[in-house]
Amino acid sequence: MANDCAFAKDNDWFRYRAGAILVRDGKMLFVKSMYGGYYYMVGGGVKIGETSEECVEREVFEECGARCRAERLAIVCENIFPGKGGPLQGKDCHVLEFYYLMTVPEDAVFEQANDEGELLEWIPVEDIPKQDIRPAFLRERLKEVFAGSPLMHVINRECFTGEGS
């Protein structure tokens, strides 16, 4: 398959990513990062020649083992942040993210960990604001998605310290 739509040059790192909003029985599925213990949404890099919708459906299957369908694009995020932890430590990061509300079949069975060994955890929707979820804006804005809000465009810009941290 083609390469991800991503590049790294000098201290700059860019990625085009699609993420899945997977909700079942009042809980949403997240990945617990191996770098710092925070949570992020299931998803991954869009490949050259692939749509973000195709990507999110492929990534959910690869990471979770379940076939889910992208129902609607809910959030477009321009996420600009200083890398902290793991391979992004000290990088100036810019990620263009498309978050899709997914249709989860009743009989879908999900893995306990993703394809990189990170744990998959179902968090009650009402507990999301209390969790360390990245990007942080999702803690509050996901409730708008659950309420049926139209497509949101979010610019999430964290400060760069100039120190690479």
C-alpha cells in the first residue's frame, strides 16, 4: 500500500490523519498511549490515494478488528503542537485531522489492544471531560458531536516554547 501523507524535515513534522468516534452502550473507545498514559482516538495516517473515510474504516479494522462504517464527518482539526514524549519529542508538529462518527454494528467484536500493543479502553461518555484526552479540545467538544452538531472546524494551537519541549 502507498505511503502515509506525512513528512518530516529538520524539526518539522506533518501528518494527515483520520480518527474514529466509536460509541457503544454509552461509552467511547480510545487508545491509551504508551507515551505518557493519555488517551487518543483510534485512527491513523491517510495513505497517498486514499480518502480520509477509507482510511478511518481501514484503521478501525486494523487496530480494533471490527468492521465499522464512517457515518459522517464530525470534526476537521488543524492540530498544531510541540511534540512531547516518544518519537515526536521536541518536534514542531502539525496534524490535519478528520474525525468521523462511526456506525458500530451490534455484533462487532473489538480487540483489547491495537496493532502496536497499546490498550483499547471504553470510557463512559460522561467521564470524557475528566480524562487526559489528546488533543485536549475533544474533552469538551465531543459532547457537541454526540448531540448531533453540524461539522466543526477546530484550530487547536498549543504554544511552542522555542525550547523544543
